[in-house]
Amino acid sequence: MKKFDINRFLQVMKRLAMVRQRAIKQVFLVFASSFLVYGIMVCNPFTWTARTNGELTTALAANFSAMIVASAIAFMVYSSYVISDLKDRQSRISESMLPATNLEKFLARILLVLVVFPMLAFAGFLTADIGQQAVSMLIHSGGRASMLGIMTQVDSQSFEGHPILFTSELVLLVNSFFVLNGMLFRKAPWLKAIIVLIIIGLLMAAGVSALAYMLEVHTTYELYIPKQLSDGVIGDLLNWALILLMYWGAYKLYTRLQVINNRWINI
């Protein structure tokens, strides 16, 4: 089995969904309950006074950034748990004996954390939106505000200066980085991934600062970083190169999973 087969891949996805069904339910329930409680609390349910739709919309919009931040953090956490079901020996044996190629099994896991979990989170968000509107109408004499409506307004404003390509690159960069760290670390991989990211940032800042200092002291040159490195075609190429490199590294680590874990990296 060296070629990618779409029918076999779909069967792998179905099996993975069954294996991870507890996590799938948790994602939906956590997002639905969290957004529901947060939406109700933001609208001040303890007053039991009439409030207009505009007042409720303003209250939700003023606190909507917290929902975005929480969703981004959840996306990073779930991405790092790409192989959380392969902790014990029997699960790794079952995974290795699965009649499918490594690429099919790896791609199924990537799609689970990159597509399926966000879709479940969005379904939980829609459920919470309906619930908080119903509660709000009961408490505030018919007044209500839609979190989905606020989200579409925020998205339309934020995408004016950020094309879809840039947003896709950002999502894939985050996902590939946390997936790679999820392959490396077994315990609290999301926390260790954040620590690694901070260390990389500090090293890059220190390197640029040291280079700028050397140029300032020993030469007459000035350090200039072209804007094209972060924008335009060059920036896109660098982003995609990093994305492919991290996914490739994660795939190589996945193909070397051991039935009996004796890796020196077991943290």
C-alpha cells in the first residue's frame, strides 16, 4: 500500500472519529457551555430589567475579543494533542497494524485537529448563541443580540487589510507548529510548545540585536530588514516553506512512533 486511496482514507477518518469520539463530544460541549455562560454573563442577567437590542449588542461586542482569544488558545491546545490517543502500547499496536498508509493515517489526524475540531467548536458557538438569545429574551423583556452577527461584523472589518491567504497561512503556521510539538512532547505538549515559541522569539530578538550592535560598533552600515520579507511573495514563500517543513517533520516523527516507548524525549 504505497499509493493514497481516498476510500481507504475515509475509512481511516471514520475509525479515528470513533477512537476520538470522547474528545469530539468534549470539544462541542466545552465550547457550547463556555460561550453560553459567557454570553449570558456579559448581558448582565442579574438585573432582570428591559434592555434594547442595541444595548445588548454593544455589551457583547465590547467583550467579543475575549471569545476570539479563547478560541485561538483552544485551537493551539487541540492541535498539540494530535496523537493524544496513542499514549499506551496497545493503541500504538492498533495504529501500526491499521491497513492504511502512514500518509493516510497522518493526514486523517491533521484534518481532525485542523478542520473537524474547529467545525465542532463553531457548532458549539451556534448552539450557545441560540441559547443565550433565548435566555436574554426571557430576562430582558424580549431584548436580544446575536453573537454570530457580531462575529460577521468583526470578520468583515478585520479582513479589509488581511487577505484570506494571509489568514490561511497564519492558521496553518499555528497548526503545523503545535502539531510538530505534539509529536515531540507527550505531557502538556501545548505548554511546552508555547515555551519553545518564547525561546525561539527570544533567540531571534537576541540575534537581531547582536547583529545590529556589531554593525553599529564596527561598521558604518545600518541594519535594514526589507518589508518584502514579511509582506508580498517573499513573505508568502517563507511562510509556506515553514509550514511544509514543520508538517514534514511531524510526519517523519509519526512514522517513527515506537510500540514500546524508549525515546530519550519523553517529556
